[in-house]
Amino acid sequence: MINRYNSRSIEALCIPLAALLFSLLLFGIFCAFAGADPFGVYASIYRSAFGSWRAFQNTLLRAAPLMLSSLCTALPARLGLVIIGNEGAIVVGGLGAVAAGLALSSAPPTVVQIAMAIASIVCGGLWIGAVGALRHYRGVNETISSLLLNYIAIALLNHLVGGPMRDPSSLNKPSSYPIAEINMLGDIPGTRVHYGLIYGLVACVIAYFLIQRTTFGFAARVAGGNIRAARIAGLPVGKLTMMICFLAGSCAGLAGMVEVAAVHGRANESLNANYGYSGILVAFIARHNPLAATLVAILLGGILASGGSLQRSHNLPDATVLVFQGLVFLVVLFSESLYGRFFKERSAVSGQGSAVTT
């Protein structure tokens, strides 16, 4: 039992690290073909992400929404669901936060911030909750429905900021009316990092304990392992699906509130910043572990923060970091097929040895 646990722990650590290293190798080859020095590119990424306290703060700013967004994929995965509607939940969560912030603009700042958080949680939760409902009641594939809902959310954003919610003074870039400065999320004292980072860390810790240390999480994991056995055992699979999807969407919706109330100050096309798609990558690299997602989000946030540096120093497009994300995603998906192989081989060898001894 101990050997089996240790083998799985080693796999859970080594395979993702090997996948990241192999992705870096492929990315270096891409940079070489693009005419840049791969080692210089690696050095620029490190300096832009972790080379100084200022750079690290910039990394943390990007890591905050990634932590929340990753939970939108990580939580349903424990139930066996593959949901990729993170971007849509972020967008509708941001719209809900703006609507609440503008409607209660005369209220005390604390009340406004709480209202924005609740609105974003409800909007994001209902958005992904609809995916769970379609899955449970109509048998609609959750991956396809959540992906298509992303496009609907973006269309809704464009309609609202270009129509009913548009600020007439926003000419070149249609935007909603701004949230009052006093109602914005402030920075953590002594840093340039907003309180959204605290939201992300707290949400990941709560999600971990919910899944690993509660009967609700145990029931979700049982249903994710064998849904037929879960139904036979009397577990409410439908309710579990709906609740997990709502919680997942609420986390991504809160990420939308963070972007609106701490970064942009209003809703516009910048709310669709691909944090949702990056959050999917964070969840897969972290093996859907909320605690591991915090570290992976910081790593990926640093890579995103280096986009401008690669453009200035190496004449690479700013979208080069998206190429790296794509490579990581492909390699991580491939690495999924490696889990359990080394343990099985080891078990087979051990079994043969015991048979010979017998």
C-alpha cells in the first residue's frame, strides 16, 4: 500500500514537470525557427516574471484570475465532467458585477463590493449551472455546451457595452459606465497587487477542503469514479452535478468581478482577456487539484506577463506566449496517457518476483 501511494505521488509530481520541460524544449525550437535565441527567450521570460519584486507582483496580478478560473474546470472534473466554459462565466460575472456596482453606487464602498461579489458569483454560477442542467436533464455533452456558451457570453458583452450599458464618452472602445473609484478593490498594503489575489487563494483552499474533507466532496468523487455505482448506492447524482457546476461557475464569475473591480473599472472587450482558456490549462497541469492550481497559476501568470518583453527584446509577436500555452496544453494532454503505466510495470515485476519466490 505504501509503495503504491509513493508511486502515484511520484507520478503526480514528475509527469507534469516532465511535460512542462518538454514543452519548453518545443517552444525553444519554435523560437529558433522564428529567428530568436531560445536561451535568451528563456532568460527574458524569467526576468519578466520572477526577476525582481516588481516583476513578481506583475505575475501575481495575472495569477489571481487564473486561480479562480481554473476552479471552473477543476471542480467539475472531480465529477467526471469536462467543462471549458470558463471564459463565458468570467464575462457574465464581470457584467453582473458592473451592474451591481452601478446600481448601488451611492451605497457605502463595503456594501458595493460585497454586492458586486455576490452578483458575479450568482451570474457565473447560473451560467455554468445551466451546463449542468443540460447535462443532467437533456443529456447534452457538457464540453460542447460550455464551449458554445462562451460565444454567447461574448456576444452578450458586446451587445450590452455597445448598447444599454454604454457610456457615451467611450468613443473608440465601447465600454460601460465606470465604477466609482471609491468602490474599486484596493491593493494589498505595501504591494501593487490587488485583493483579488486573496480571493483566488482563499477560493482554492476552500475548494480543496470541500472536495477532500467533506461528505459532499466524497460523494462527488464517488460519482466521478463510477456514476452507475453512485446511483445504485443512492447518491443524488443530479443534485451533485448541479451544485458542482454552480460552484465552478461562481468561482469563474468572481474572477470577472476581480477584473472589473480591480483592473479595468468598467466592462468592455478587455473583459474577454482569455483568462478563462488559460484557466483550463492551469486545471489540467495541476491535475484538477485546487491547491496545486495556485502554484501553476503563478507559473503561467509569469509566462503571460512576459509577452511584452518578448516582443520588445526578441522581435517576437506578443501572441508568442499563446503558442507556448498551446504547446503545454498538447503535451499535458498527451502525458495523461502515461499515468499508471510505470506503476503497473513495477507491480508486474513485483508479482513475478513473488511468484518465483513462492
